[in-house]
Amino acid sequence: MQEKGTISIHTENIFPIIKKFLYSDNEIFLRELVSNAVDATQKIKRLAALGEYKGELGDLTIDVSFDKEKKTITVSDKGIGMTAEEIKKYINQIAFSGASEFVEKFKDAKDANEIIGKFGLGFYSAFMVADTVEIHSLSREEGAEPAKWVCDGSTEFEISPGDKTERGTDVILHINSESEEFLDKWKLQEILDKYAKFLPVPIRFETKTESVEDGVDDKGEKKWKSVEVDNIVNTTDPIWTQAPSELKDEDYLKFYKELYPMSEDPLFWIHLNVDYPFNLTGVLYFPKVKKDFELQRNKIKLFSRQVFITDEVKDIVPEFLMLLHGVIDSPDIPLNVSRSFLQADSNVKKINNYITKKVADKLGELFKKDRKVYESKWGDIGLFVKYGMISEDKFYEKGKDFALFTNTKGEYYTLEEYKEKVKPFQTGKDDKLVYLYATDPDKQDSFIQSANKKDYDVLLMDSPIDSHFIQHLEGKLENASLKRVDADVVDKLIEKEGGYENLLTEEQSNKVKEIFEKAIDNKTYSVEVQGSSPEELPVTVTMDEFMRRMKDMAQNGGMGFYGAMPDNYKVGVNGNHPVVDRILKSEDAAEQERLAKQAFDLALLSQGLLKGKELTAFVKRSVELI
Ligand code: ADP
């Protein structure tokens, strides 16, 4: 008996709307149909396990096929199947209460996922690429009649007895003329690779060629022949679904290579596994950090019950962990809703916190277990840890126990260890602890040497994140500050009781200042005569810590005002140095200026600031002086 009916929705033109709005994402039709096939297959397995289905399960492989001539794509499963009644119930009554609701909601929808998820339109996404869709199904129920459903994309459908003899469902799409690109082996393979690679039921698509042994030849050597075998597109039990205790390092590394064939081996990984208060599994890998951060982002793949959803995991993974690689699988993440909803969703927040905590715990554990190994990886891990400590307070609290300082001698200290190490030497007369750091040890070498001579230690802060990390640390460390080692002469960086005084009279100091200003003849250098040890350099050129930081920040974006200011250097003349004494004693103004210029150039030279003509003139003058 043939029956005609109308799909019960309250708007006549629903399909044109779906097509129009979903067009950009139309490849997901295959994801939806294959997911339905997987669901139907898992349901029959469950029924069998519960003893509610007594028949043979048989081979449950799902088949995806296409016919270029007939312009069809077919998805076949051996799942629970549907009776005619079930088709009417599940397929014909689209799950929304009325046209007005749909029209109201879809106008804000940004992509197909959103509409499909909200309205349970998975099956109907087939109409994005097909003019006509057929369902042939045989229910699991004993004595069930096969059913056939045909719909041409209008609201009219036709249901009649079918001829399917095997349990399960075939969905046949008659591809429309705009979507013929999908009638292609590579295109379909690509979509299956993207969405179906880790689905829990085997999915067969076409065949592939494999070499198999074929006896031995006359010389006793193995012979090989090519055979066509089924091409199973997926791995049904990817490692994140397995128990960590069952897995070896090789398994994790192999999976990593499968996901990112072009990447170097990761540093380490974390297996995520929670079932309360939300459901989440996954494996996150710490990659070797490359210079080009942007290319490394968006590498985490998000799945829902092994169906690939997206690699835009923003909001679910904390910002500072966006450089991680791997997979997250959670049926609890509302995948089909808009971004703003995602941000407000409490599950998403919990997941975010959970991941942060797990990563912190793992790092803490690695640090405790084998500090040497941890130190050797710090170059890569450091970026995550510092970024995390800056951006999330909760992470700072944990991170301060396993974050490492490196000094210019290549030694590693925890924050606490370092404080204990430098406290006896680097506490100033105001009782404040001063941490010294270098950003470019080659350029700042003379300053590092001066600091080391005084038993001061110098930290190495040479990565792009360090200027932010320094600022953040200063906010956190009590009664301590950080100063770049070339921000001033060493005696000024850390001022101690009974430091050197300038032994020149005021008149002498003014005279020296005048000579130097004339010799330098450049307004961006401001000369100051001060007291340091006679052992120190006669002249040092420094940039004020505050000013320099402002300029650094301006360079990293924002604060244009400081960026536009010219570099302003302070020239510190050591009033106690013998050269200054010589300058004062000289009667010859030209000689005075020459010596002053030479001492100044030496200071510039020690910082790599002397270049071009100035450098040539310096060399010439040096020869004359010899
Ligand atoms: P959803 O999968 O979100 O429920 P769909 O529109 O994709 O929405 O499917 C509607 C319903 O139709 C499913 O819930 C299921 O009951 C039924 N269905 C769809 N495809 C199949 C299939 N291949 N085998 C059995 N039942 C199916």
C-alpha cells in the first residue's frame, strides 16, 4: 500500500531556507548521515547486549559509496533499522514546535551547525546537496516489513513497502547539480578523513591497494603482489578512548604522528579522563615550540563521541594552552550553539578549569619526578608556564612551584630557591631585594661582569614573553623588584650602605659634565657625574629601566606615545676613575675632549652601540692614543 502525507512543519518553504543558510558548510551532510548510521549500529549492539535483540548481529561495517553515473551517494548501515511507523515518527516530524520559532531563531544563526543542532535537523542536511533522498530500511523487529521513503525536498513525502532484505538502513542521496563535486572519490575520502576518522564503528569506503606476500621466487626470495582490499576509513578505538594504564609511550607517539604527520615528536602528553561533573576524555600534547606561534594554534581537535566537530577550541581550552596539540572529546560541550553561549556555559568553564588544573598537575609531577629532564625541556615548556602564570591566577599559584629561573651561567632555580640564593647579596639598603636580569648577554656582557664581580647573579630573560613575565612577577613578589643589568651602574642598581661617593667637588663635577657634553654633542644623552668604584669603567651608558620597559611594551603593540619617543640614554661618568682625574688635570681643551670622547665611545662599544663612522673614528683615535 502506498501512502502519501505531509511532513509536519508549519512552513512550506523550509528546505529552501535550510539550503540557503547551510550552504557554506554543506559537506557536513556526510558527517550527519554517518553519525546516524553509527548511532543506529550502536543501538543494535546495546539491544543485543541487553538480550533484547536475539538475532545475529553479523558484520556491522557501515558502507559509504557513490555512483557517478547515477549521481548518488549512499550510506548503508546494519543498525536497528526503522519500520514505516518509525520513519514517520522520527524523520517526518521535525523537532521544532513551529515555523515562527524556526524563523525567529535561524536569523541569528551563524553556521549550519547551529541550526542543525538546535532543531535536530541532522538528517535533513542531506537536502543541502540532494534533490531527492530515499530511505530504505528494515527494522530489527521480528517479521518487520521493509519500508521505503522518498522525498524530493518539498514538504511532500512518499512512503511505501520497500525491498530491503537485510536489517538496517540505506540512505540514498540523488545529488543536485550544484553539488556534483561530492561525486568524487577524493572529495568523499577527504570529508570522511576529517569527520569520521575515529568513529567507533568501522566505515568502509571504496578499496585500496595493498602489497601481500606471494610465495617465493626461484632464488628463495619473497614475492609480493598487489591486492585490492576494503578501505576502512577509521580507527574505531583511538587512544583517548583507551585506559592510560594499557598504553605505552609508543602508542601516544604513534597517534601524534597520525594526527600531525609533519610535526616533530612532542615533549610529553597528558591523558585526560573525567566522568564527573562532566564527561571528557582526550590526550593533550606539548609540542616543541616554534617561532611561528600562529601556525601552531588551532591544532587541538574537538570531538563529540568520536565525531569530529571542529579545531576551533577557543573558550574550551584556556588561551595559554592554545599552543597544545591533541584531541578533546566531550559529549557535554554544547557544540551546536553560538560562541557567546559557549562562553556563558558553565560546563565549558568547568572544563576550562579542569584542563588548567590537569596541565599544572602534570608539570608539577614531571618537575618532581626528574628535575634534570624537566630542566632540559624548560626551553619549550617555559613559554606555556610563563604565559599561564601571567594569564591565570590559579595557574600562577601552582606554577610558582615549578617555574624555573635561568641565569646567565645556565643554572636553573625555582623562584623560592633563587630568592634564597640572592637574598644575602642583592638586598639594598632599603631592605628591598633586587633581581638583576639580562635580555641579551652578549651586548650586556660588561654589565654582567660588573655584577658578577660583586657576587650578584644575573637572570637570563631573553624570550619574547619575558618582558611581560617580569612585570607580572613584580606585582607578585613581595618587597622585590627586577632591574635590567644595564639599567644603571651596578652600585646604583642595588644601593648599599657606605657605597662609593663621588669624591669630586661640585665645581669639578660641573666641569667634567661640561667637557663630556661638548665631546658627545648629542642631546639624547644626558650626562651625570656620580661616584663608583675606581675599578669600574670610567663611563657607562644606560637606559632607565622604566623608560626602556615602556618602549619595549610600545614595540609589542599599544602605547604608541612611548614608542615614538627617541631613545634617551644616561651617561654615567665615574668621578672616581683615574681617567676623569687625567681629564681634569689636562690643561689642553682639545686633549680633554678627546679623552672624554674616547671614554664615552668605549662605553658604547661595550654595549654594541658603536657603529659606522663613529666606530671608524674611534679606531683611528685609539691608534693615535697608543
Ligand atoms: P538526530 O540524529 O539529531 O536525532 P536526525 O534528523 O539526524 O536527528 O535523525 C532523526 C532520527 O531519525 C534519529 O534520532 C533516529 O531515531 C532516526 N534515524 C536517522 N537515521 C537513522 C538510521 N540510519 N537508522 C536508524 N534510525 C535513524
